[in-house]
Amino acid sequence: MRLLLALASLRRNRARTLLAVLGVAIAAAMLLDMVMLSTGMRESFRQLLLSRGFQMRLTPRGTLPFDTEASIAGATAITDGLRARPEIDLVSPVLGASVHVLRGDSSITTFAVGVDPSAQGDYQLASGRDATAPNSFVANDDFLRATNAKIGDTLRIAAGFDPQLRTHSGERALVLAGRARFLYLAAGQLAIAIPLRTLQEMTGAAREDRVSLFMVRLRDPGRIPDVKRWMRSALPAMDVISTADAMARVDERLSYFRQLSAILGAVSLIVGFLLVTTLVTVSVNERVGEIVVMRAIGVSRAHVVQQIVLEGTAMSVTGALLGTGLGLVTARYLNAILSRFPGLPAAIDFFLFQPRAAWTAIGLLTACGVLAGLYPAWRAASLPLARTLREEAVA
Amino acid sequence: MVALLLALQLRTITIDQRLATDAHLRVGDTAVISATTGTDGDSVTIAAIVGRRADPSEIARSEYRVHLHLDQFQRLIGYGDRVDRFAVSTRGDAAADSAVRAINAAAFGFRAYRSHEIAVETSETFAVVSRFHRAIGVITIVASAVFLLCILLLKVDERRRDVAALRLLGISRRSVMLSVVLEAALVSVIGSGVGVGIGWVTSLAVNWHYQARYQTPLRFALVTGDIVLFAVSLSLVLGIVAGALAARRLVRTHPLVLLGR
Amino acid sequence: MTVLVRARDVRRDYPLERDAVHALRGVSLEIVKGEYLAIVGPSGCGKSSLLNLLGAIDAPTSGTVEIEGRNVGTLGDREVTEFRLKHIGFVFQRFYLLPILTARENVELPMAEAGVPPAERRRRSAELLRYVDLGDRARHRPSQLSGGEQQRVAIARALANRPSLLLADEPTGELDARTGQEIISLFGRLNDDGTTVVVVTHDESLARAARRVVHMRDGEIVQDGVPHG
């Protein structure tokens, strides 16, 4: 009966209820988007970092992976030292460099990673073979589109370019062995992977056996703090970055979005709360007579409160459910805008949908709806019966 | 005395405020700089500490900035007599165009660009953020429009007894409607005025916070005349529409029905 | 004869900013089961205040009101609400039906509150609507009913939980003479069927229909007896 009464009350002013539900839906959509933005970006980055199971990165001191051209010398010895540790499962030394695909008079510049194909964590092979042979490489779709190359083609690739003399250095003929999806690259970025030794020879890094970073996978993630301590003392010229450290740096860089999401999320909640409170208050004021008569004929105070709170809750829940759908659509649109952020891996979703985010948004708004109805409900249920009946009769 | 003589011979560098704070460096201090860790470097004197420019591309970049004399830097990093780019100042806009054309025609191994072409590229981050803000802005405007419409409808609806009384007194539909619409419009304008005030105070807080956070003189939130005009006009239009819709419904309903008889 | 309501030296003051309005100044009254009582008097004489006390809607400033042997002034809000629900039926001048519910649903409301099962509610609401000659109007909303019909639905609602006492405050005040007459005869029929009825009224014909009339003036009972004429 109470639900029937609540729904009937909402139906009484359809236009008003519809507008309120629409308002709550937009607030819910915004709230969901902001919850997704605050948690999704982090989670998406974490998933990306751990996608190949490497929990630690070793970079030249003071740098982030591929942030500068700084490199680490003596890579083979370091790799062997790391692999000798029983806690370490896999070590992937990586060299990053810009290389040029030569085509007659012109060239196409692309990013290249030099890796050990048996231990790499930078790409997933999509088709063809991996770049296991010294004169082979794999490339991403953007590279294939830009160069019109097909698997099996041989391309002339150079590592250095002197702009004044317009000459290339470190040139090699490499065979395209396969197509790969690179995990950490920005959208539209051309990329290839070459066996580490080959790229070192092409760039001249071979002389000092240089690499840009090491990726390390532990057998037991619980040992990260111990291994980190050991690495810091054994390899003082390097920064040891665990997934948690990387997350902290991302948090710092993207703190603006977290703050924005917190502010806009709070504003959405306040708007939803105000909307429902105003509507329920006005609706209650309009039917003080009815409410007092209900109390007079024996309807308990608790039941009057329940019925009015139900009205607010019904509006909030309907709005929140509608808003969830709307929020997912707007999140896709907003994600498309932010995915063009320069330098960020294309695989990062700023708005990652997690069921928890949806439940949080719906839960918060429902709680708001309940709270919003409580005050007007309590006020209405506490009206002095005799006096209000007299006033209503006069009105 | 020896230290003083040594200092006089040293080359000078400038460092940014963050580095000065973090490394406890002051003007006149001596430091050693090198291209790679663990290698020998040059001793230098800190000649100045510089603040960050109001440059969007520098936002959220946490690395330190050091300025060296060109020849010293080239030697330190083994760059030979090479540079990454030249900055060229011209006399006026037309001169810049002809200079770019002339350089590109004669250049061998490099290209000239207008400054704003470079700026577009380097401020891509901000362009993305700006597009994102615009999208959020549109959603916020739709939400506020619905909110405003709802509140104003309620506000006018609240006047049903007054409207009934006026109608029973013989006041024409037109006059009643006008007065209701006028009231809604007035409420909207006063509300948006208060909103502009809150927005202005908020923008001060936002600028204060982010300028301190990113150590930049950039202004992050601006309340401009255009924005104020847009906000006030939007709420005025919404006020009039909501007022007219609600008032039309009220004046078309029989006064006795409005009174609940 | 069983006494159903006993009011003893009841006073009710309404505090104003400086002064107080003395709506009832020591009223004592006994109503026995099966009685049909009308309370009459000029406006502001305290009729409605007395009715509110008899119906446990209000509590006296001093004195006691006992209904079915229980001093209702000492009951807490929850108990007094439940007492009203199960023992007292109210009929108001302006009907106060819930406009969003049908006639049947309005009658069912107090039963739902009292926890009567739905099937029983439905059966009894149909029976009550037939009793007030509105069996065919069960699905109509108040806005689709005339004033007299609305008041009859309100009477059916007041009878929903088989109250021992039916109170009516100016039940014909909003009705024309012919419709008012219908309501008066309905009250007569109810009393004949054993319901104790107390009405507050200005309507002389309604007062005449009662078996006992209490006259009030300035918060006091000035006359208590059978109706004239």
C-alpha cells in the first residue's frame, strides 16, 4: 500500500517527476563518469603495467621508461646478475630508439624497441612469426599502414640520420616477420621490435652494451620490497620502479583529473540531493492536509515517513538507473577525447567501467534520495494534528 | 681567497625554483654538473634561480630545469657544434612570413616554423584538456538547465492559490501570466548573479590551489564577461520558458480547481 | 448501559505569544455505547476542540479523557495512533480522501495500516461501499465523485476497522441541503446498526436527528439533553 501511495504521489505531478528523474539521471551519469574517472584511470594503468606479469622496471637514475635518451651500460652482466637471483623469474632488457625506414629518397621515422623475443613484455604477436632471427623484426598496424609493408618484405632500416649531410648510419636490411600489438605506445605511434643485439649494433649501443631499461618479473610478488632493497644497493646508478611506484607517479601526474572527478562527483551528488529534497518538500507541503488526515485516522508516524522517503528513493533509483546508461555513453565520448592525450599509452582507459563504480554511483544517489526524503518526511509526520487540521480547514 | 678566485673562474648556470628548494641551492653556490651519472663533470656557479613561465606545456612536468652556456652544454654531452633549434626574432608578422620562406628555400637539413605552429604541437596536452572541459561543461549546462527548469516550475506551481485568487478577482489571464513570468525571470537573474559571485570566488580558489600545486603563474579558471553573459542569459531564458510553461498551465485551469474545490 | 467515553473536567488551552486561548474550560461528559450525540454551538465555542480530545487527536491541558476505560491522554504517540486506528473513526468536513487513490483503495487504507490481509480488505471495502450505496463507484477516484459521494466514501473509510466510536466534524458543512440529508440519514442508519456516533455541527437538521444534543458556549457545556422539535 505504501509503495502504491508513493508511486501514485509521483504520478500526480508527472511533468515535475519526469524533470526530477531526468535531473537525477544527469547527476547520476556525471557521478558515474567521475567515479569511473577517479578509479578507472589508475586501474587501467595498473592492468597495463601488469599485463605481461612484469612487476618491476629498472631505468637510468632520474628517468622514467623512454622518458629521455639516457641508457644503462653493461646490460649483459646486469641481466645475468638479475637472472641469477632465485626470486626473479624473468628479465627483459629493452633498448628504445628512433629508426628510419628508407624508401628511395625519403624515409619514415618509427620508434623501435630492441628486445630479447623469448623474454619480452612490450608487445603481443598478432600474426606471423616473432623476430627471433637477427635480421628480422615485427611491426604494429600503424607501421604497416604507413609503409605499405607486408609480412615477408625486406626493408632497409637505419638507426641514425645526420640532417646536415642527409646521410643515414647503422643501416640494415631487415625482414618483416610478424604483426604485433605494442602495449605501451600512444595511439597512432609507429613501432617495430628488433632483436636487442641487432638494434644495439645499428645504434652503436653495442660498444658499451647499452639498454634503456630492464623489465623484471618475480616468482612471488610478495618479495617486491626485498628485491627492491637488494637492487637499490647492488645497482645504485638505476631507479627501481615497482608497479606501486609507477602508480604513484601516474597519480601525481594525473592528480588534476582525480581532483576534478572528486569535485564534479560531489557537485553531482549535491545537485541530485537538492533536486530530490526540493521536490519532496514541495510535494509534502502541497498535501499537508492529506498527511495529517492519514495520521488522524491512525496511520503511524513511521509509516508516513516511510511513504514519503519511498517517493524520494523511487525518484533517485529510477534516475540513477537511467543515469547509469547515460553515464556509460558519455564516458565513451569523454574517453575518446582524453585518449588523444599526447604520450600516453593508447591502451589506457580514463573511464574504465567497473561494476563497483556503477554500484557506488547508484548507491550514493540512492542514499542521497533516502536522506533527501527524510527531513521533509519527518517534518510532515510530526505536524501537530489538531492545529494543522484547524489551519487546513481555514485554508 | 682561493675559493673566491675559483668561483670567479667558474661558468655560471641558472636553475629553477624547484631544484633550488629540493637541493637546498642558493645563488652563488657551486655545483658539479655532468651528462651521465658517475662521470666527471664541470663545476659551475649558480648565477640565478628562475621561476616557471606561464606555459601550458610545462604543467605537471616534474623534472628540474637548468640553463647552461651553449658551448659548455655541447661539450658536456658530446654534441659537437650542433644545436637542436634556433629561435629567430623578426620585425613584425610579415617579416616572419618572408623569413620562414627564405630560410626554407635556402635551408639544407633543417626547416623553419612559425612559433605558433610549434606552440600548437607543444600545447596538445592542454588542447585535449580543454576539449575535455568543454564536454564536461556541456553536460553541466544540461544538468543545470534541467535543475533550473524543475525548481522554477515548482516555484510557479507554488503560486497556484495566489493565481486562483487573482483570477477570481477578475485579473486577466494575460496580466497573471505576465506577472508570473516576470517573477520567474527575476528569480533566475538574481540566482545567476549569486552564481556568478560563487563562480568568481571559486575561480580564485582554483587558481590559488593549482598555481601553488604546479608552481606556475598560469591562470586555470577565468570568469570572463562572455561567460557571465552566457550564464545569465541561459538562466534568464530558462526562467522565462519555465515561468511561461507553468503559468500557462495555471491560467488555463479553472480558479476553483486551483483552490482544490 | 456501558460508558464508552468519559471526559472529566477537561481543559484545553492554546498558548499564544503572550496570552492563551482557553478553548475548553472544565468540560465533563459521558457517552454511552450506542449513543448518537450532536455537539452544537456558535463558532469558536470549543466544539471541534472537544471532538479532537474525544478522538485522541489532541491531549487535554488538564483533566482526563477515557475511551473504553483507557486514559488516552497518557498514551505515547505510537500507542495513541494505534488506538485511533482500531477504535475511532473520523469523518471530516472536507472529506480529505486521498485524490491519488480510488474509492476502494481509500477505504482499504486504514485496514492496510492495521495489517488486515489483502483479500479480507477487498471483501470488507466492497461491503462498506455497498453499505453507503457506492458499490458501483469503487474504482472511481475522488475527483470523479460528487461531494456527497466523497463524504460517503469518507464514512466507509471511517468504518473500515469497525471502530467503537464514530466522530464527525461538520460532515454536512460542504454539502448542499439534499446531499446533506442523505448523509444525515446514513448516520441514523449507522447508529441504528449499533455504532456510537458523535457529530459536531451547525446544521440544525443534523442536530435534530441525534438522540442527544450537547450545547456549548465559551468552552463550556451549557445544556445537555434531547433535541428540540
